Amino acid sequence: MCGCESTFCIERKALGDFVNCCVGDNRERFERELIRARGYRFARILIVATEDEIDAGAWRSEITSKAVRATMASFEARYIPIVLTPTPESGALLVERWAWRFAREIVESANTLLRSNTQPTTP
């Protein structure tokens, strides 16, 4: 979204990528990114996966689905919300909706400020 690069942030991850961010050095690096993301007015982690896919644990890492879920809960509590989406296409629609709503809020706030600054003052 042009002009909102410092206020709007989506970190999209495929399930395998997210699982890799749950362990070792990758976790430390990813947590540093999430710390920075807390500074945005709007920030989300968007994981392209379903609850069933997480429960199935079909990834190459030895981390359990229980540990992945615990990491998700920790990341949400410490940093930013996590949203699951079943497909990249449904994820794109979510991001589009979030961006539209976010932009609308900015425009409405700006219009409110403009109206309040152009109101005549009474002596």
C-alpha cells in the first residue's frame, strides 16, 4: 500500500517456512523481525495453512505440532496477531481487505482533522 510502508505490515509464511522460524537461529532472527513489526500501526503474521495441516505435522523438521502451536501462542502474546488462511488466494483477499480498511481509517482520520481545523471559532 503506497504511503503506508512504515505503518502497515504483513508477514506471510507458508507453513513450512513458519515451522522453520520456530527453531534455532531462525527463531531468533524471526523474533527480531517481530519485535520490529510491533512498531507498525497494523501488523499480522499470515500463515498459509489450516488447523488440520498444523495438527498433522507434515513438515521436515522434528518439531511437534504441539510445539508449533505453543510457539504461535507465544508469538501472538509477545508480538503481533497470527491469522491462518487455507490458500494463498484467500490470504491475498484477506490482505486486500485489511489494507482497504486500514486506508479507509487513515482517510477518515484525516478528514476529521481537516473538518476540525476549518471550523470557525466563536469568540
